[in-house]
Amino acid sequence: MPAQASHYDVRGDTEWKVTGYHGSFEIYSATAELARLVVETAQLPPDARMCRARTSIDYHYMLIGDDEFLIPRQSELETLSGNANETSSITTFSGCHEYTAESNLRFDAPESAAALKTTVQPPAPLPPGLSVTLSLLGAIDPRSAAAGDAISAEVSQSVRAPHSRQILLPAGAIAHGRILQMRHQYNSSQYLISIRFETLEVNGMLMPLFLRWDHKLEFQKTRTQNGFRDRGPEFSLPPPSTGESGGFFSLPAARAGAVIPAGFKSKWITVSP
């Protein structure tokens, strides 16, 4: 069944432009519920660097918790450029979960002052300006990773207070964070991966963590069996207009098996909240 034509916003060289689009949808005959939605743009303006774009979304019901929900199963974006190059980006949706929480209200007498004094206080945030080296606990494969995925890294070296032997952050502490952004840039054949660490686990306690990626990072170099030195993962800086607050790495998409390996070390600088 064809969908009604309307308008579609596309990004040109200098501004967003409005163009028309049309589409269609499919429904299940027995239930009249949505099965597939297709949206295709009209002829795009020259500065969009594409002739057309077509998005197809397949829907299905999935049991989440005790109920079934109609959610996307797979989305495919197809583009056609002026030089007849075609791209196809497929996104699949899986691993959906239901999250619940329980809370208890207590109306007991307030704790005594003595009990309050013995309450363990969380560690204070780290002062700004400290150098922290983090080693990834798991590999990041851009072919399967996605924005929002949780990541963890281990503090490789103890961090001491400036001009002191006091250890502010012991080696082995775990930094927890997430992938902020995962992009595959076809024009430069690169994966762009943005990472941010937000909490620090020290002796079973969590504390907020505020870090800025150290751009002066020296990449790891290891000696192979034949005596040559491996250049290691080839990361580079992103374009300056990304605006991300995490560490932003890029690696070549054309190289088979390109991943950020487990154990990869990166340097960060603590900053003020």
C-alpha cells in the first residue's frame, strides 16, 4: 500500500534542505498490524551528493518480559550517488530486555549519630591534571559494536598525588564507560569510535570519573617473531567539528579484522566535573 507523499530534510553543503519523499507499507492480513515500512526520497539537490536515499524497516513482535511488543527487527539504508556508487547500511535490533526495579519504604527511627559517624563515605573525585593510563579489558570490534555498549578498562599504573608518594588511584582499579558513537565513514573508509569513561571502581566502591583523552598518546609497538616491529592499531584524530567529549579514535575499515584489541592502552587526563 503506497504511503502519502510529504517532505524530507537532507543536509547539503551549507544548510538543511527540504525535499519530497514517498513510500509504502505492508501489513499482516490477519491482524492488520505493520510488517514493513519503506521510505524513499525524491530527486535530491546536487549539494546533497546523493541522487536518492531509501530506508526499509522490517517489524516483528518480540516477547519482552511478560508482554509482546511490535519493534523493528532490521533497518536498511540504501543510497545512490551521482557517480552511480551505491551504499547499503543494515542495522539489526536484538537483545531487547525489560528492566525493572523494586524499592522499599522504611519508617523506622532515624539512625543515631554514632551510626552515622561509622558510615563509609565514598572516595572523593580525583583532582584535575592527573595522567591515567587505561588498558581495555575487552576488544572493540567495529563490525559488531554499537553506540551505548558498555566498556571497561583497568588502571595500568598507580596514580600518585603531585610531588608526593601518596597513591590516589591504585593499579588494578576498573574504569567503566560506554561507546558514545560508532560510525563507518564510506568516503574515507574509516571507522570512527568515540569512548567515554564515567565511573571508577576502587575496592568495591564506585566514584564519578571525569577524563579527557590525552592526544599525545604514543601507540603501542610490539616486536614480532621475525624481528620486525608491529605498528599496532592505526588510530588518528577525528575532524575537529565532531563535538564529542570522549576519546575519539579512527581505524581503517578496509583492513580485514581491524579492531581495538583487549589490552590496548590509552592515556587520559583527569578534569574538573
